[in-house]
Amino acid sequence: MGEHAGIRVVHRSGSKLNFRPPVITNDSKFLLCASGECVKVFSTSTEECIHNLRGHTDLVTGVHLNPCNHLQAYSCSTDGTLRLWDFMDGILIKVVNNSEWIYSMYTSAYHKGVIFIIAPVQDSKGSEVFQLLALHLPQSGDQTVEASQLSVVLEDVSSNPAAVSLGRGGEYIASIKCLQLEVFFFKKQKSYRLFLKVDNKKGAKNTFTCVTCHPKDDCIATGHEDGKIRLWRNFNHKKEYTYTTLHWHHSAVASLCFTPEGTNLLSGGVESVLVQWKYRENQRDFLPRLGASITHVAVSPDGALFCCSHSDNKITIIQNCVNVSAVIQGLVRGESARTDLMVDPRTKCLVLNGNPGHLQFYSLQRDKLLYNLDIVQQEFIHELGLQQFEVVNAAFDGPGNWLATVEERRRKAAELELNLKLWAFDEQTQSFVLNTTIVAPHDSQVTDLCFCRASDSQTTLLVSASKDGHFKAWQLAAQTEARQSPGPSWSCDFVGAYRGLVPECCCFSADGSLLAVSFQEVVTVWSPGSWELLTTLSQPPKSIRNLCFGRLSCSKYLVGTAGHNLLCCWNLLTCSLEWSTSMEVTLLLADPHSDNMAAFCWQDKCTDLFVFKPSEPRPLFSHKAVCSGKVSRAVFAPREEMLESCEESSQWLNRSQLCFLTQNMDLMTFTTETEEEKLMASSKQLVIDDSVAMTPFYLLLGKHRCQTLEMRDKESSWGSAERTPLPKGSVAVKELLQTPAHVLPPTSVLCAMFVESLLVSVTDSRSEDEPEEEEMEGENEEDSEENVALRAEPAPLGREMVDSAPLTKAQTRELRRLVKLDHGWFSDLLDS
């Protein structure tokens, strides 16, 4: 059994874009944001991801531009490292190792060589608190250095990145926590603490939520839970401080940000409205209907662009608080995923609940939301306690031509409203179109929904199970010439039950010849062709919650989970229990592209993963403590390219990628060392665009590959003729051409290496048995020392060698003249 075996759990696709505030570059052309274990670089005009800055091994907790170089950016992570990137070319420049996790960081042009970080420490009571530390960057030429100089700035600060802000000219730093505002002055090395009461006279909460400092004035703006904004002045005197109050938000202020000139203050919260306050004026402007609650607000250094992070994992780019110019949408995260994680057979993208009443189609390969499908088709009303329709079940058929969804709404003191909808894929719009709506398909909640996904099935069959004690088979009616119908239609083909028990789950075999339906502690096996009950499998005393048929070589097995602590495997040929083991399985799923199965088990407040084959007693792979909390949704997503993994313990990831959702709605996946090496290598490759200018470097790099392919084609067409051995490409030349100029060493250092790499050593390829060529006759004696042996010239690249004609006397004299030329300048160039 392989445990871990070089496999890591990572945030890969669908990571949060709103975890930390985004950063806009100085020219407003790019946007940087933390996303899982990498930093994404987006174009503010095209919304496309330009680079993925990979290197961190844990969650990225902050991104800031380098105040000393606007083409570089810092990132910090809970892996304890601080990394400096050239984000224009996606190159890692320096790594600073810190002994503790880094939760956030802050930079200032007035504190060169210093980065302020928030890191956890243990207090005297053994509990974890956070400190604001000044990390002095080591002055070393090495790429990886250790953080040796750390000094404490503030004790017991909040881990929230919005709770700390640097003041005008870097003279002070402000920190908030609960009901306290603390301002530390660097020159005085003294801090002032200002306090508020828990509630004001009207009962509103005064707790601090965010803070920002004016760039050119001694003013600190703070947001509060009651929706108020306070502007603090004279805070360098504890007894003489003053503040003014701005109030528009009806709930907590989530983020505050001043424009670079300090003329405006931006604020946002749950109202989905960006508010622009005029500094020193009692005026405000609004940009409403941004779609979701605002979590962060940021401004570009030139003030041309604003951007907002939203609770639905979206970043909105705004021009001058008037026009929404771009929207970067990530994987939408709700409070919970009611439907299973599914894979669209057509686009191979992930499908799950998105915005209320919608299904989202998210591409794992491109890490981008493709589109949202409105299932409920009703306006969602944001009102607490209002019961509205929710999408609770969904399923695809094998080819991806049909999608089935179940939506429900339960009002107080009213019956359950239930709709089953069948959606047909439209080739013209490349989306799903509503075909059939079945009102009240069951008398109670639908517990499971599945299609028969056999590739050779003649009919499209859907089965739904319900708490009303029945399961129903819905069949797509066959089109006939005599029947004039506007389109395909669905009808109920069969209603099944077993001894009045409640069906929990159902699934079809891979070939569609069997249907398994669990009725509490009994598993019934049916024939979809005749709807005959073939056999029953029992495993008392608790009900069966998950069922999966084996695939490929394990197709004769049926695996299920009974209760909370039993995993069972039945042999369908003998209709007997093959094996069982005591495991508290929360989720069981089968890989559709192999004969492997995955079981997520709950143990010691963590979830463990076991990958196994039903035919083998030992697991193929196990991973302890995959995440904290329970995993309730997971799926095997097919890969675009099959991995070539040699290790047996990681071969289960060759064809499919296992993705799962944690309790916090984080999308996680498993990655191998081979896959990570490919990602790191692909991020360093030089991409040449066909639309670039026709320069010598373009001709050298862009057309060389095409010429090489043409030469290879010609060589292959001429068969096994003799060829001249060609020199291999120099690694030094490739590295020199692919590295950006502004990070290269001085030219004087590279010149000698570059010129030497261009020289090709000439070797005598003749056989020892061949006689030496005779020297040319009839020449002057003064040239005898410089005579050269005349040989046949090498054939052009990619052509076969042919015997050339002897040189004429005029050609021989020209050759000797070239030999006499002085090439001393070349050696001087090498020596310099």
C-alpha cells in the first residue's frame, strides 16, 4: 500500500480569487491576486490569465508590488516563505525562508529592504496570538536566503489583512482589533491606543472591521460593524484625538481604500454597492448592482482603475467608479453544494451549484468559468428567511445530450414544491435548453437521480428515487414518422417499490444491464429491460447510503456503504458478500475511466482517503488527514493528456484527476511530482506569438522550429542515406535567449560564454582506412606552410552527401586568401 508517495493535496483549479485583496500594476495593464498555492496574473483588458506564478507549497496569503521595482511583486504563504517574482515573465527571483507561517504582508516605498508581516506566536498561556513583525531582507546574491533579522513592531494584532495599514510617508502604522485602534510611530518608537465602547447610545456595534490610512494627510479611516466609517485625526495625542463619522452602509463595512491622491475614499460591503466618498466634502457617488457582496476594494497606483473582490469569487474591474470594464469570475462558492460534483461529458468541465438557482460549468483545465445555466428561471430575492427554489439534484446522460435537474422549495406550513426538469443540448447555442418540466414527480423529496450511461443503449433512461417509497423510470419517447411532435418527449415507464421501504440511492451498471436500488438495509437489483427484480442483497442492521458498480475488470462487483462504519462488496455472480471492512465512509465513488474506487473516511475530526480495487484486499493508495472536516462531494475528472507515471502508488491518477470539496467549500485535488514538474517547466517556456513584429529574434526563434520540422520530413523521405552529424543546440544559448534582459548579468560576463557557445568544433569524419588527399601542385613555396587539405564540402542541411567535383585553380587561390585573413579581433573579443 502506497501512502502519499509523492502525491500532495493542493488548491489547483477553482481556487479563491477573493481570499486576499487584488493588486493592480502601475500601468493598469495587469492584475495580480492570490489563488490557492499560486499567484495569478490577469490582463485587465482581456480578463485572460497571463501567468500562474507557481512555487509555494501552501496557501498564498498576500501579494504586493515591489516598491523598488514596479515590474516585480512579493508573495507570502503559510509555507513560511516570501517570494520575489518577475510577474511580467513569470520568473522566480528570490526566496526568503521564515520559520513561521506568514498570514499577510505590507510594503512601503519609505521602508526599503523591509517587509512587514503578520506571523503567529505562542503566548505565555500556550494559545496562539499574532504579531506584526518587520522582516529585513538579507542583502545576498543567493536565490534562497534565510530571514535572520526580525523585529517586533506590534504585539497581539488581528490576522485579518484589512486590520493593518501603513500611514503617510511610512511614518506610522495603524492596527485595529475588536474595539481598539493602535497607532505606532516609527521615529518615536511609541504607540497610541484609542478605544470605543461596545455599543453606542442607539445600540449599534462599534467593533472595527477594516482600516486604511490617507496617503498624504494624517488621517485614518476605519470601518465598523454598524456600517459607519470614522475618520480619525490628531491620533498622536491620546486625549486630543477627534473623528468624524460617515454613514451609508446598513451592515458591516468590509473594505476601505483611499485613491492615490487622497481625494476619494472607496468603501464596500454586503450591499453590492461601491461607494465613493469625497474627502473633506459631504458628497458621495455610487456604483450599484455589482452582483455580490464586496469583500475587498483596491485602486491602481495611477488611479485609473478600481477593482472589487466579491463573495461569489469574482473580481470586478471598474474605470473611474463609473464603468465596469472587466469581470474575472472564478468558481462560485455557496454555503453548501446541494448537487453532486459532476463532469459534463461534452466539455469535460466541472458542474455544481453556483449562484442561487443556477448550475455553473467550470473548466478545470483552463481554470475559468464557462457559463451559468439558470435552472429555476426566477428572480432571486436577497431576503433573510425567505424560502426560494433550490437546485438539489442533477445528472448527465452518457453522451452529454441530456441534463436532468430537481428543484424544490418548502414553505412554512405548506407542502413541498418539487419540479423535475429535462434539458436538451442545443448545438446552435452550445448550451442546454429546457425540454420538459414535470411538476411533482414524487410525493416527497428526491433522494437520488441517475441516467443509464451505457454507450450502446438504444434508449435514454432516467431513474429517480424518493422518500415516498418509490423509484420511477423516465424514458425518452422514440421519434416516429406517424407521430407529429414538436420535439422529443419524456414519459414515466415504470414505478418500483420494495416492501414499503424508503429508497436511498440508485445506480446503473457500466453496460446498463443492471439497476441497483437500496431500500434502507436491502439492495435490490433490477433488469431495466423487463423491470424484473433479479435479486436482493442484505447487510443489516443499518441502511445503505452509497452504491457503486465496479468497472472494467471489476464489473462483477457492487460496493456500498452501510450505516457509518461499514464498507461492503458483493459479488453479483454468486449474489453473496465478497468482503466487508469497518470504516466510517462519508463518500464513495468510482472512477469511470478505470476500475479504481475512492473512499473518503471520517476519523479523528479529519478525512482520510483510500483508493482501492474491489477485487483486491489491499488499497492502492492511502492518504491520512486529507483535510479537516468531512468531505461530502467529490468526482473523478478525466485528464486531457494521460500522465506517464511509473510509480505504482500514483498510477491511479494517470487517467483521472480526483477533485473534492471541503466543508469550507474549498476545491482541492491531488497532484504528483511528475505533474508539478511539467507545470513548472511549462510556466518557464518562451511563448512566441505570431502577431509580434518581424525582428531577427523572431526569425531566429519563431521560424527555426518550422525549418527543423521541414528538414526532418525531407530526411525521412530520403530514407537511410548518409547524413552529416549536426551539432546539438547549446544550453547556454537557449538560456540566454529565453531569459529576460533586465534579469541577466552584465554583457561583459556573458560575451565570452555566448561567443564560445557559437563555435562548432570541426572533427575529421574520415575513416582511418581512407588515403590522405594529395596536396595541390603548382603553387608558390611561400604558401606551402599554409596549405590545407581540400576535401569535399559538406552537403547542405537535410540533404544526402554526394561526391563533389575537384576545385579549380581560381577556387583554390580564393580559399588560400581567406585563410591568410587576420582573425585576431576574435581572440581579443574572447579575452575581454
